[in-house]
Amino acid sequence: MGVSAVPEAVNTMKPSQSAPQHELTVLATVAHELRGPLTALATSSELLAEDFLHLDPEQIKSMLGAMHRRTVWLQGLVENLLCAATIREGRLNLYRQSLSMRDVLADVDAVVNPLLAQRGQRLRVRMASRLPEVLADSRRLGQVLINLILNASKFGEPNTSIDVSISVRNHTVHVAVADRGPGVPADQADRLFEPYYRVAATAGSGKDGVGLGLSIVKSIVEAHGGLVGVESRRGGGARFWFSIPTVGRVASAKSHLSIVS
């Protein structure tokens, strides 16, 4: 990697941004999202503590695997909440370095695969043979990919693949994540990247979520001088995409950012 990490704080506050008017609802949703995994972790850890000597190795391995998956999911939720708070304050710390999207995806794959396996899903990756590097924050780009892949998992059908494509377009690295779910309602597509927005059709379906993942995706990508979007997929499903300027083009992209330190 040719460029070392450079910490910088990007101003992410938009003039029209205002605090959510439904904070109590958001808090209740977060509590609901936390309660299930925490209850399962408490139950599993109690069982292991009390009956460890009576469990066979396969049972122990299965329980520890489930506990690990729930812990990873909780870590992702907390990371999104912390990131959303930072974005709301108008500052997003980026540690840029020259990196390959191929390496970012490899790290993300190790995180999401156990979660996808629960639904019988898998990643199907199509990648250009030669990818230029981008000047970006590896952790934040990983967060973008994790949010998009887990969103595709949530709305996609069990036992299907989630398609990830990485290509080069007009001096940017273009990444798309596509599922075979219900698709994007035409009248709601423009709002999907708003904080706390959730598709009306998912209410009460168990797929509600907190409504932060896609708004965080948008903020992180735009802080890198990139673009983000969504479109319906031919044959059914949704295709979320983002593009990041390549290293040779990052200087012109940075002129659109407000660097405050």
C-alpha cells in the first residue's frame, strides 16, 4: 500500500438535517433488537455453565457457534448506533489509506458468512481481474459492505445467493449488492437512505430493524467523495450500489468534502 493512513474528520451534517421526532420509538426499537440476542446469549451461557460436563463436544461447538454469531450481530448494531451518533453530530472520522476493495471484501466475507449460513445463503462474487486502489478508510468501507450484505440477507429469500459485483467505471470502483427479495417499492426508493426510515410493507414482518444501516452507508460513501443508489433488479429483488473514486481521482473528489481538521 503506497499511502499511509491519514486521520481526518469529515463534516457530514447537512443544513436540512434535524433530530428525529420519534426518539422514543427509536429507543423502543433498539431495545427490541437487543433483547432477543441478549436473552439467547444469557440462556446459552447459563446452560454451558451449569451442564458443561454433561454436554458432548458437538453440542458445545454448536452452542458456541450460535453465541459467536449473535455477538457479531450485536457488535454490528452497536457499531451502527455509534456511527449514527457521530454522523448526527456532523463529524465522521476517516483514516484513509491506499487499499484494494478485494481485500476489504475478504475481511467482510469472514464476518458475514456465519450469519448468512443461518439462512442457507451464500455470497456469489463477480470481480474485475484488475482493480485500481482507492484512498479510503478500510473499516468504514467494511461497514458499508456489511450493512448492504446483511440488508440483502434480511430481505432475500432463504437458501439463495447474494450477488456482489465489483467493477471499474469512469475512474471509480463500483460495488453492487443484489438480492432476490421483494424488490424496492417505486414510491419509497428515494427515502431508503434516510435515517430511521423503514419500508412500510415490512412493518410487523420481523424485518423492521432500526432503520440506520442504509443511511450510514450513504453518509460513509459520500464522505469518501462517492455515490450511492438503489434500483430494482431484473427478475425480482433489489440492487444497492456505491462507487468510490480511484486513487488517481481522489483529489478531485475530496474537493466536495468539508474537512474540519
